[in-house]
Amino acid sequence: MDAVEYLRAFYKMCDSNKYCSSCEAIGVCQNDCQKAEQMVEIVEKWAKEHLKKEHLKKTRMDKFLEVFPNADVHDGFCDICPKYVEPSYKVNCNETQSCTDCAREYWTEEIE
């Protein structure tokens, strides 16, 4: 599994858990570089059990980074507000969704 496949699988795994407390990676994914190998093992295992290779399609971020490879990426997704890239995108700038969650949702969405 390369880095891009890992990140796609990681965010799919993360999105599939309603609460962090129900995730088997709890305590490993919280910025502990000493547990990086363990985290990769957990994500690879989850991906084998839940994803097929063809489900790891390209995301908006993948396409964007093909054109702008030096764009700011933070926490695994572009740190650019979707409304600056796609003005017609309905950004949820409100109290129910943080800017980080909105950007992650936009940039990690699979595209054709």
C-alpha cells in the first residue's frame, strides 16, 4: 500500500466510525510517530477487510495535487477552503461543521 492508498483508506476507516472510541486505532492515530508502523498495520488490515482496490478512486485532492503539487497539505488533505476553488460549492460555514471537517469532506471526496 503506497502513501496515497494509505491516506485514502485511513480517511475511509475514520469516516466509517461514528465515534473515535469505537475505532481500533484509538490511541494510535493521535500524532504518535513512534506508533506509525502499528497505525499502518491497522489501516492495511481494515482496508483488506472493508475495501476493494477499485474502491480507492481518485479524490479531488489527488487531481488538484497533480496540477499544484506544492499546495499546502495539512492532516492529510489540502488546507484550502473549498469556496476559494469552487465558488458554487455549498460550504457549511456554520457551527455544525468546522472548517477542518468541511475541507476534509470536500478534498477527500471521490471523483470520476
